[in-house]
Amino acid sequence: MRPDYPLKTDRLVLRPFEEHDLDDLHAYRSDPEVCRYLYGEPATLEDSADRLTKCLTMSELTEEGQWLALAAYSPEAGRVVGDVVLKWISEKDRQGEIGYVFNPEFQGRGLAREAAEEMLRIGFEDMKLHRIVAQCDPRNEPSWGLMERLGMRREAHFRQNEVFKGEWGDLYIYAMLDEEYARAS
Amino acid sequence: MRPDYPIKTARLVLRPFETTDLDDVFAYRRLEEVNRYLYSEPYTRAETAENLAKWTAQDEIIEDGQSLALAVTLDGRVIGEADLKLLSAEHRQGELGYIFNPAFHGQGYASEAARAILKIGFDELRLHRVQAECDVRNEPSWRVMERLGMRREAHFRHKEIFKGGWGDSFVYAMLADEYRTLK
């Protein structure tokens, strides 16, 4: 499955990453605030270049286990302001997962929501998934706040289920079913 | 980690499986009722023997993904089984499971055996968190989890196709310091 790029939302263009996106990508992936609740430390330029190289090949889904990774480009800002992902978790059970990381300069305007809604659309309408989940650290309120605004339901609060950056970490898992997506559309 | 067998509770003995347990295990593993919320279908005698041979080797845990599969006996008869799986040594996470012969339901045996499993998990394997999962329709199973003092952490809806329909599941969990206050 390969979406019909570029994907246009009201204010963004979602498209595969390109080599020249490196500076924009690195600008937020190197930010400690952005990385606080993500696995991994703030990116070095080399880390960002590695990530970009991987993302270049993540523009289509051919088998379960793969990720779609798209740049969220703002024509108004002339920059990539974040990235969004859709993981194909299970073909047999028709399950997927979305994720999003945005540059703090561009947060608070509903841009992540626009991009995430497009990923839900790809998952439910193009891939005919039955259930899509999203996960985050419970301390990452902006992230799960968005999951709630998207209409997802909190299905899990795992307490201390992993050691995260030197201390016990909890996990929220939110989910949406295709019938819920259809009702909301 | 290999527990000091046999493990004795007030009324039960938990020990590794033996091939001579075949009749007792087949007696419940063949039942529709027992398999309703398991991934397996009722076992034939041959399937029971085949699986039993595997379980006899599951008496110690060395790495992630391995389980202890213990026979639960009452007066020498296998009335069920109790499992402890190591999910992650790095994050010190494990998972509890149990299956009982319906003829022995309602006597608190599952709770008693599960408590012994929690003891192994927290005291011997030094786990930080032990979880247990079941189909939401399997009320006797999650009632055991609640009686043990575990907390419901998840209600997954339609996470997988289970025996021809969408399956919902509960995940219960207990932390090491919660276990300590139970004692």
C-alpha cells in the first residue's frame, strides 16, 4: 500500500522524507524537550541523518511490522514541522499504530491533530484496519490530550512496566475502532 | 532460576510436570469448557502427551520468553497447572497464568496456586511487576486476579480475532511493593 502523495490537509502536506529535510528534522529531533518522553536521547546531526536515511525507505507498506514515516511540511512556514508514523501491527487482526512528533515552535495550533487525522484516514480507509492504537508516557499530557481530541479511548494504563531513562515508567495505550472512526467522520 | 521443588501451599503441591501426569492432564485438557478462552482447541490424548513432554522441560527460567509450567496437585492428583513467564529480565516483568480442571473449581485452588506463582516471581525471580491476561468473558479467571489483589490495568477491545470473533481482553498487574504489603 502506497498512499497517493502528496497528501494535503488544510495547512500541511504529508509526504515521504527527502534528503534536504535534514536541517528541519534535526531542529526538533535534537531538542531535549521533544525527546523527553521518547526513547533515545536528543539527536546528534549524525543521528538525524541516520533517521532520515531510514525514513526515505518508509513511504509504503508491503508487510506487517513495517512503518510508514511521513514528513509534515508546512507550506506557510516553508519547513518540515514534524513527522507522523503509521505502523502496520498485524495483517491477520488488522491492527495499526500511529505516532507523531512535532517541533515545539509549531505546537498548540492543531497541526499535529491534522497530521494524525490523516494517518487515521490512511489506516482505516486505505488499509482497512479494524483498530488503531497510540501510546505515550502518561506524563506527556499534550500527547494523550491529542489522542483524546482525536476521539480515541484510553484502554490501558500500565504502571511501571519498563525502566525508562533510569526510572520506572508508565504507559498509556489509546485505541479507536473502524466503526468509531466511521461514526465520527 | 530454578525453584526448590516441590512447592507446598496449604493444600496443594506445585512441581514440574511428569509424563505420568498424562491421564490427569488429559481429563481437563480435552474439555470444551477449559479451552473456551484459550487459544487451543480440546486436546486429543496424543496432543496431551506431546505437550506434556514439552512442559516437563519447563522447570526453570534462564532468559526472556521462557516459562515455568508447573503441575498443581491435590493429594497426588494433577488438578491444574500454573505458569510464570519471564517477559523481560531488563525491565523485571513477568506474567502469571493458570488452568484448572472444572471439577475442582470453586474451592480457591487457583488463587492458592497463583499466590505461590507470585511468590516465585517476586521473591525468587525478583520481578518488579507481574501481569495476567484473560478474555473479558472469562469472569472466574479475572475474579481470581482481583482476589489476589491485582489491579485491572487494561481493557483491550478487538485487539485480535479469537476463535472466529473479535476478542476483548483484560490485563491485571501487581507491583513488587504491593506484593510485599499483602504478606
